[in-house]
Amino acid sequence: MIELLHWLAAILVLFTSIVLLLSRDWRWSLVVLALQYLAIFPLFLIHWPLTMSAAKLVTGWMAAAILGITLNRQADVVPVRSNRIFKLVLALVVAGTVFQGASVLGEWMPTAGLPLALAALMLIGQGLLQLGMTVEPFRATLGLLTTLAGFELLSSPLDNSVLVAALMAAVTLGLALAGSYLLTLQFEPAPEVVE
Amino acid sequence: MSAPLIWIGLPFALGILLLLVPRDHWAAWLGGIFAAFLSLLALLAPTDTALNVFGLFSLRIESTVSLLGRQVSLTPAAQLVLVLVYGIGAFWIFGGLAVGNARRLAALGLMSIALLTASLAIRPFLYAAILIQGAVLLAVFMLAEAGKPAGRGLIRFLVYHTLSLPFILFAGFLLSGVEVGPRDLGIVLQAAILLGLGFAFLLAIFPLSTWLPMLAEESSPYMVGFILSTFPTFALLFGLNFIDRYAWIRESEAFFQVLQAVGLLTALSGGLWAAFERHAGRIFGYAAVVEIGLSLAAVSLPDRMLGLEIVFFMIVPRALAYGTWAMSLAVLRNAAPDLRYQSLQGLARHYPVATLGVFISLFSLGGAPLLAVFPVRQALWEGLSAQGFLPALWMGLASLGLWIASLRCLAVLTMSPENTEWELRETPYQRVMIAVGVAAMFVVGLLPQWAAPLLENLAGLFSQISR
């Protein structure tokens, strides 16, 4: 039953990471980001205690909320420049590579388990793809949060230090804050020059 | 009293308070004086040593505190870094008074320096990556300018630095089982690849250095200068910690050969691009690329102690050159629509002191004789020459690129119509600060022995490398 839950979580991560890449509406993007953090929660539970895993979930949701509050005040539209079909093709290529890579990773880190390896590599791959295709603060922040979540998931079998988890939570929130600050600049009118 | 509280906790707290101070110049004076005080305190009161204060009482600053089960420790060996980093911090904060943005620089700058110092103090040192990331996030607030959307350089700065964090952390976690030696070559190889990627992102090693000129073009030159004089230095110290910690890195000849090739390639790329660049701000970025490359080349020298001395000796002359250059560029940026050559043409007649600052700083970074960077460049060039003609040639070409950029910059700035009157349009404070920077570059260049007392404790900071 637990194993099935892990596989469901991995499939949800596969879905959310691709939707996050394709989504044009920032509201949907943030909902999917929150879902993504929900999906990785049971995967963190494989190696981490409930409290630390829950902290990861709450931090992710808070990051999504910070971005949401900023965008809610600022804009209806966040510019997106590239084609969805092109992105989908690239996302599927990355997904294919991840399926191959996950089995290799399973040999390197046998304790990780295939669902965790698959989900973590998917997050890293799709996050990096997102970062490679944009210089928009919102998309870049989503890409960074996704990639970072993937790496944290991947390192969960190797390290379960409370201090590292706390500092990484601070980094996640810091990224969301920095991203939302950059977003406010994007939508803020230039200050008038006083002669 | 504990050292981490004094040199990490207090400046961080003061940085937060400075955001609330009503006037910019108060914030800058408070921040600058406090940073200078911390630098002086580090010089006069080494940690873990009992001091008799004016015969009145005895003072001992404990080097270590425990935080969430981990040690935060500023040993006497870190004294050199504390003196340098807070001294340089004070220099930049006081300079901020001349070019604006003083509060942002004083508050966020002090907080960044505190976090970077913490990155040196935390045990295990691997966690430093997270603290450096914290400083990067603060730097985003420093570099982003109000009313101006974030440019590609700033986004790349954030993305590249953030990507370095998981690579380095993951490599560290993998290596935690390989403390003594390369028992498992497979794991060591994986960790080495991840570490290489992590540090390539963190140190802006070629070809991941593209964000540097972009950032220098888009953001305030003075803020960029502060970031470039602090972040790469601490990233390099972090890298040196890895070399010091793991015998399989330290004892690998191949690693140092690769490091030298990568360093010289980075320096050469920066120098060549600088020579052909037509934007004074971007040249600043390329000069930083050259500096990073040459620092890596210094670490790769077979005489490891000499390499370390060069890396540390470079810190102050580089900060002086960056500071004077950034201040001069900031003055010129206020006078012209941007820092492209066509916009700067002929400004020397109206801004002669800023022109002098740009020219001398760039010349100094190029390694011109009599200037601050020259003694250390000469030592590095000698070290590389001993290894063969090619490394010395690469370094020579990188420096030549900066010389050409410097001469082109001077030519553009002085290219004014025949009858233009000479004027001094810089403010008196700007003139004084730039003149002090230029004079300091000559003094440091003429009296290179100033650094000898500071370098005494260097071996203690990296005990394994210096053996």
C-alpha cells in the first residue's frame, strides 16, 4: 500500500513538473507548484521523520503563497514567450532521459528506491529545462524551486540533519521572497525623475 | 563573549537595524564605522587569547559556539580573513556615501559579509554552501534597482549561484563516507564531477561566466563591485576548504593541472573579450572574470603555500582597484545615459578625476608596474613561467587584454572637441574618495611588504594544503 502511494506520488510529480513548464496562467502554475510539494511529501517520508517532511511541505506551500500574494497585487498576465508544443516535446525528451537515468541512479543509491529517484530526477530535469528557457523572474523562480526540491529529495537518503533541513527551508523561502521582489520590479512603473 | 557573536551575529543584527535608520548617510556612517571597528578588533584581539585591556580587566574572546548541535568557530587562524573582509566592507560602505545607495549597501552589505563570514566558521564546512546562498539572496536585493525590471544578468546570477548549492551539497553528502581516502573510486568520481559543476557555477568559471559582464552592464557599478570583491573571494575560500579537507583532491596532480588549465582559460577569455568590448561596465565584468581565472591559476601552483599567499595577497589590491573603478564608473554613469563608449566620449574634460580612477584601476588590474596588483601578478607570472611557456603566455595575454581595454577606455574618454574647457564636475567627496583609492593603489604597489604580518597565520587556516 505504502509502495503504491510512493508510485502515485512519483506519477503526480511527473505530471506537475510538466504542467508547471507548460502552464501560462500564473494561478494554475502556483496551484500546480503547491500540488508538487504535496506529491514529494510522502517521498520525503521514506527517509525522513514526519516533522521534517511536513516542514518541507509547509515551506513549499509558503513559497507558493508568497509568489501568489505578490502576483495577485501586481498583474493578471505574466509574459510567456515560447511555444507550448515545443516545450511539451522538450519536456517529454527530458522525461524519457529521466526514466533511463532513474534506473542507473538506483544502482548508485540503492537505498533511494525507484519512485524517489524517478521523482527527484524528474524535478531536476524539468526544473533545469524551465531555467534554460526563460529569463522571466516568475518562471526562473519556479524553475529554481523545482530543481532545488528535486535535489533535496535526492539527498534525503544521504542526509537527515535538522540544521540542513532548516537552512534549506530558509533558502526556499528566500528564493520565493527574492523572486517576488524581482516580480514587483517587473510590474512597477519607473519612478518619475524630478527635475 | 564569543567570536561568532561579535563577527557574525552583531553585524547581521546591525544590518537589519540599519534598514530602519531614517537617513541614508547615517546608515552608511554607522555601518562603515562598525565594519572598521570589527576589522580593527580582529587585528588587535585574536580569539582564544587573554588580553589585558589598559591594565583594567582581562578580556578573552571564545572562538567557538554551538548552534543546533553544530559548531560555529572563528579560530585565530581566521583572523586574517576577518581583518580583510571587514576592512574591505568599511571601505565599500564609506565609498557608498559618494555614489548613492548608501543605506542599501551598508545594511545588506553588512548582512552579506556576516553570512559569508559564517560560511567560513560553520562546521562541518559543507554547510557553508547554504550560507553563501543566503548571501546571494541578499545580493539580489542589493543589485535590483527600483523601477527597473530585473535584467538577464541578475536572473543568471541568481540561477547560477543557486544551482551551485545542490551540486556542492550533494557531492559533500556523497563524500561524507569517504573521509580518509579514495576507498571507493566510483563515489569519488561522481562527487568530483558534481563538485566541479558546483564550483563552476559558483565561481563563474568559463563558459559559465556570461552573467558577469551582463550584470556589470545592467546594475549599479558600485553594487556590482561590492559583490565581485566579496563573493568570489569567499567562494574560493570555500573551494580551498574542500582541497584542504580531502586528501584525494589535495594529492591529485591531475586535479591541479585541470584547475590551472581552467583558470587560465577563464582568465584568457575575460582578457580577450575585455580588449574588444565597447561598454565600460561590461569591461568591469570581464576584468572580474580575469581575476577569478588568475586566482584559480594561483591555487594550482606546485608550491601550494606560494599559491595561497598569492590568493590572499590579491584580496586587498583587487578590492582597491574594484572600489576605485566602481566609484568612478558610478560617477560617469550619472553623467551619461549609459556606459557605452559612444556615450562616454569626451567626458574626461568634465570628469577628470573619475577618468583617472577608471584608467588607473584597470591598469592596476592589468598588472602595471608601480600599482597595487603588480607585485602579486609578478609572483604569479614567475610561478607559471616555471611550469612552462604556455601558462605564462596565457596569463600574459589575459593581462594584455586588460591593458588594451584600459587604453581604449582612456582614448574614448579623452576624445573631446578641441576647445572644450576642463572642469571638475565630481562632488568634492567623490574626488577625495577616488583620489584616496588611486593613491592607495600606488602605495600598496610600492610597499608590498605591508601584507607580510597578515599572511603569518595563513598556514593555520589551511593546515593540510600548507604542509
